[in-house]
Amino acid sequence: MNKKLQLCAALLACGVMAGGQAQAEDSLTFVSFGGAYGAVQQKYQIDPYVEKTGTEILFQNYTGGVAEIKAQVESGNILWDVVDFETIDLERACSEGLLEVIPRESLPPGDDGVAAEQDFVPGAFNDSPCGVSEVVWSTVFAYNKDTIGATVPKTMADVFDTKKIPGKRALRKKAQINLEWAMLADGVPADQVYKQLATQEGQDRAFAKLDTIKDDIVWFDSWSQAPGLLNSGAAVMVQSANGRLYTVMKKENKPFVIVWDGNVYDLEALGIVKGTPKKDLAMDFVMFATGTEPLAGMQDAAYGPARKSSLAHVDPAVVPDLPSQHIAEGLRANATFWSDYGEALNEKFNQWLLQ
């Protein structure tokens, strides 16, 4: 090959490599929970951003936790860029240095001009230095009017009363929420739940309460499974993120009834995996996705937007179904508690499952 051809070949090879690199740099991997919630994120956060910027966004489902993120960060093989976190996992990932810090001053004002610090709902602006809040959501329980029988549940105590209401209860296989529910069902006031669970006596009390329904529990791993278990009659009551139930109730006319007593509400947030080579692009996406209009779209899944300015775009008929309207009936999930006690309690929970 003569020098001219060699030069052309080299330039072509460089062009291909540069093109591939540019394509990679103009793409993001966004990881979230899928289902109805994921569909809403796709419609109001991802698609508009793709249309605006031309960035390719790969959406992947996951079921929570930080193990995969920790493995990626420790190996230096970052496969995920932006992750949708439950607060409990966000707190842990942030404390372990697995996420980038997102400066509060970077958050844009609402579309009404109100500064972000005033626009985010109470507790959301400074909830974590590693995440930007998106929605208020709740873990609730629900029953199927067609299968529940003559007596319907109205309180958390009814979930744990199989004599009053026989049948299976479907619960997510995690210590979180189930221990809180056990305490509430056993008569512990909401403002005392975490204080009690921080003691050996309180933990024993919670597991003893779970023992009373252990033989009647159907365990599942993902929120996406909950509506199906209720619809099929495999369980007479199910634990679920409120939005999962709302979607099938409204779109598929399922005869489900949500009970808000004992709901554990929390904030969902976006975080950026530490060490991603696409940090700037990921940051830009997070700023866009947590803006006024994208968050207003969360009403489609009955999640309350974390920005006050978004409420101007929410259908008034949906407002009663938003978790933000039922805070007084439940308690806020305590991420700090689970960061401190989660590992030990999850180990104890897994041992309890095997007994």
C-alpha cells in the first residue's frame, strides 16, 4: 500500500473511531422501575429530552438496591448513568460514595420563576446531596372488591387479622415497609415506629407480629407483580406502590380499592452513578427531567410531583389520588434509619424467612 492509501486508511479509521466515540458520548443509560411508572417517565422525561437534544437514552428496568451500582463503581466498569432511587437506596448509595454530588445551586427555578429551593415541596430540596427529587409516592395496600368477601379491610390492623379477613396477603420480599407495617398494626404510633425499631425489643415485636401472618403471605420481588396477584385472586390484599394500582384501576377498570391507612410515603429521586464518563450529559438530563412540566406528567401514575409549580398542570380530578393528600394517614419512610440499621435488619429478615 502506498503512502497516500495508508494515509486515507488511517484517516478513515480515525473517522470511524471518532464517530463511534461521539455516538457513545451522545447516549445515556437510564435505570428505573418500569411498569406504569416507567411508562410515564418515558413519555414525560425521556422522550421530550430525546426530541430536544437528540441524545439516545437506553431505558433499563431494575428492582432497587445498590449492589449492582457498587459493583460497577468498584470495578470501574460503569454501565448505568442515571438511576431512579427510592430514598432508602439513595441514602445508602450516597453515603458509600457511589453517586455524584448534585449541587443545589444547579437546580433551575420552576416555570413560574420561583427559585428551586422554594419550588420543591417541603423536605425535597435538600433531601440528599446526591439526588434530585421527582415525586412523592406511597406504599399502600389494596383489595379486590370481587374477591375480598363480606368484610373489607379499612386499617393496617386488618392486614394482620386473618381471622377477620381470611386469605393470602401479597407483600414485597424486603424488610423495609413490612417491619413498619407490623409495628403500626401492633398499635405503635407512627411517630414512635423508628424509635421502637431501633431497639432489640422493638425489632422482636415487629417480627412477632409478622409471625402471625407468615403462613398467609405470598412474597413477590417487583412492584409490577402486585396488580396481577390481586387480579388473579392469588391474594385478597396486596402491598404496592400506589401508582401501580392506580394505573390498572383507571386504565383497565380493575375493581381495586386502595386503603391509605398506614401508608409509608417517600420521595423518589434521580441520581448519577459515580465515575460515569457522561457526567455532564447525565447532569443535564437530570435538570431537565426534574423540571416543572416533566414532573407534572407524573399525575398519569398518581404520583405527586416534587415541584409545587407542577401542580398548576395537574388535573384537579387526580389530586385526591395523590399520596401528598394522605400524609396524615401514614408515616414518612426514614432513610437515615435504614442506612444505619438496614444491613442488620435485612439479614435478620432473611433469616426469619428461612425459619
